[in-house]
Amino acid sequence: MTDTIIPHADNTCITCGTKLKGNYCWKCGEKKLNPAKDYALYKFIEQTVDGFTHFDSKFLRSFKALLFRPGFLTSEFILGRRTLYMKPVQIFIVASVLFYFVFPTGSTFYSSVSNMRDGNILKYNVNESLQKRADADGISIEAAIKSTNVEAAHRSKAYLFLIIPFWGIAFYFLFFNRIPFLVPHVVFAIHNLAFCILLFLTYLSGFQLFGKGDVNDYEILPLVGIFLIYTFIAIRKVYQQNIFWSAVKCLISLGVFLLLFIVYRQLITAWALSAY
């Protein structure tokens, strides 16, 4: 009869080797193994159910707060109350993935080739790159435009996180006298950008639902207004400044965001064009 491969319980942490002083390792948090209990079927079912329900409660609680309580999640993060909510990066990833699956080729986060040809702040020679791509693939200019837009659409959702550190630094310079650490400002940027993604998702879904087709620049203006109000309320909640300075810094931060957003959209398209 062969020896069992099930490890036996002892007073040494299986992960880091630290001597245990209870059921949990004081150094890394690993739980002390109890084979008779930990390998029981009822325990596995209990942990599985708890995992799903715990995730559901965190998910619903986090996104309800994100959508309807501007600045609340960042305030909770700063105060150290974090176990009840999803991590900031998790929230951002979920929002991005939702947008990607609903609008995989949507042009929200990249500038279409046609718009780039009309003019771009990067001074990028779109026509030259289009011709190179068409020649390399043996296709027409029209086909090159279409394939570039598809490529830019996919890339635009994957690299949207690049806006976060720059916007977070902007908040740091605006409010360093209120919060002298960089990370809370980055977290604030993450939460606000996640809200922006969900706002676009909801708005564009409404257009599709009612058969309105593509959204033009003028039809996005209501979103800018909603986002401005949301950011202002969030700033008041997190940074607790008076209405005047909150409004001034809100306008500055939104101006920085719009500049970053425009540059990002055009860089994504230029990158898709220059790949060939």
C-alpha cells in the first residue's frame, strides 16, 4: 500500500515556513491546514457558495456606489474601509470588459481614420501611412481604412488604463495640499474613468436600442455635462474643499482629461496605422 500524498497538519506555514501561532500565519496570512475539515465535501461546497455570494455582494455594492455615489468609493479607500468593495483596478477592468463585449468595434476610444485625415493634433501623415498599409497588404485605400479602424477599436479598449496615471498626477498637483500621497489621486482617477466608461456604455446602448445608429460629436455633449457634474460631486466628497475651488479645479481636471482623451484616441489610431 502506497503512502498517502495528503499533507499532515503541523505548526509550520506551508507557504512561507513561519512558525504558526494560531490558525493563520501572522506573516503571510496562510490558513493552517486541517485535512479532516478542509478536504470535506461540505466544506468545499460551503466555500464555493460563499465565493459566489461574496463576489456578488461586492460587485453589486461597488458598482451601485460607483454609479450613484460619486467619490464614495475613493473616500472609503482613503479611510481604509476596503474589504466590502472590489479593488479599484478590478472595477476598472470589469467596466472595460463590459464595454468591449457590447461595443467591440465602437469608435468611442479611438479616432476614426477619416477624422484623422481631416486633421489631428499629432500632425501625423495619415495618407502616407494608409498608402503603405494598402501596398503592404495588396488592398485598396478604402479596405485599409476599414481594417485600421477595426484594429484601432480593439487596441483602444486594451490600453485605456494608460490615461489613469497622467490624470491621477493632475489630481495630485491640484489637491496635494489636501492629500499629500499620489496613490489616492490615482484611485480617484480610476473610479472616475470607470464611471466614464459605464456612462458611455449606457448612452450608446440607448442609441442602439432605439435604432439611432452612430453617435456624432454633438450628441456626446450631454455626456460631458453629466461627467462634469459627477466629477464635481466626487471632488467635493473626496477633497472637501469649498464650492468655488471645487468648481475651478473640477473644470481644470476635466480639461486635462479631455486633452488626454483626445491625444489617446489619436495615438491609438496612429499606432494601428504605423503597424504596417
